[in-house]
Amino acid sequence: MAPAPRPPRRVVVGVQGAVDPTTGRLAYASEEDMAAWLFPDVERTLAEALELPVRIENDVNLAAVAERAHAAADCPDFVLLWADEGLGAALVIGGRLHRGHFGGAGEVGYLPLPGAPTAREAGHPYGRHGYQELAGGEAIRDLLHAHGVPGADFTETVTEAVRRAGSGTGAGAEDGAGGRAWRGPGLRPWQEPEAGPRRAPRPRGRGSRRWPGGSPRGWPRS
């Protein structure tokens, strides 16, 4: 008979966001995804209810902690890029996880980029804008749909694309006659060999934009 498990000593919750240490609120998360978690002093409130220490941590940061303990044990400085439906990263510097002043050092999906709407233009700080608009899950799904890869959502579409690439058939596979390949961070199809390489299309928009007084609150700062 297996022994009874010992009582937990600590609770760690991985979420698709990060607690802003200046307010104690969960930031970088939308009401659609984390509505029940968006209240002040979320860690303290949960700790009092559970009578245990509680830590709410970004899920990509937790993945980096695992990498630091195993695959990257001999690498004190590294960046883990999480390219899923949402884009994120975790930074380990000198063997320590770097969260940033507002807890969002790795929130690269919200970085403003030329050719993509800003948070102000999108109407929401955590909506589709910046890098997420250009290379996030919805953008990749739409690109794959345009090349004949079916799928009801991001996961199904990418799974089908990987299956086709593995079998060497369908959209996205190297075509010996046409020389088509997906390249670059936006996975744009470029034509090569016979006619020579084409330049990637220039991004639309008015170029980079600046907020009055610096970066808007809640965006990652260096």
C-alpha cells in the first residue's frame, strides 16, 4: 500500500500572464482568458484562502526554470522563445530568471513593430497588435489557410502543416519545379532559383510609432 502523500508546502500556478509586482494584479492577460483572476493582490488572496504560500508565475518562465535545471544547466544566459498561439519569451541572465520591473520582460508578443497596429489602434493592450499580429497563432493559421492547409483552429492547422511537411506533400513542402519555401519570421512564401530571389514585401504602415512620454504602462521595458 502506497504511503499517503505529504501535505503540500507551496502552490505554484502557471498562467498566460504575469503578476505586476507594483500592483499585485495579474497583467498581460485578457478578461476573455483570465476573467476570474483579475483582482488585486491575487497571490496574497489565494495564499490566505489556501493557508499556503502561493506563487503565480508566467508559464513560459516556468518552462525556462525547467530548462535551466536540465537542458540548459551549463548555460547561465539564455532566452527561451515560446512560439504557440501566443508569442512569449523567458530570459535567464546569470542563472537567474529576469522578470522585469512590471513582470513582463518576456512579453515579446506585444512589442510594437512597423506594419502592425499599436495597442492604441487595436483598442486593447493585450489584443492583436505588434509582433503578435504579424507572427502569432491567428496570423500563422490564416497564412496556412491561404496555402491550402485546412484546420478549424491554430493547433489543427499547424498539426496538418507538420504532417504534410513530414510526408513531403501538400502546401509548404519544397516544390522542385516551383522552388517554393516558407522563410523568415512571417513565414512568407518566396520564390527562388530560376528567376532569382525576390525581396520580402515591405511592411505596411507608417513605420514605428512612439507614445508620448515613453512606453505605455504595462509594455515591457528594458
